[in-house]
Amino acid sequence: MNKEGISFLNQLIRSLEETEIKLEDAYNSKDSERLTRYKSFMLEIQKKIGEAL
């Protein structure tokens, strides 16, 4: 994997980590709309990581 690929994966992982925090906050506040949105976003990121690998 080249530098660009590694950089891209790092960005995706950081986004995943940040979204995890937001997902937990949405869960704790029982905000189902945000919970669904963040869950979908996390699944998209996981898919992109899988494709990159």
C-alpha cells in the first residue's frame, strides 16, 4: 500500500473513532434519528476501509 492509501485509511479510522463518540452520545440521549444517521455513516466508513484493504 502506498502513502496515499495509508493516509486515506488513517482518515477513515479517525472519522470512525469520532463518529463512535457521537453515536454513544446519541444513544445516551435516546436520539433515534441521530443514532440511525451515525450508525449508517459508520457502516459506510467500514465498507470503504474494506474496499481500501
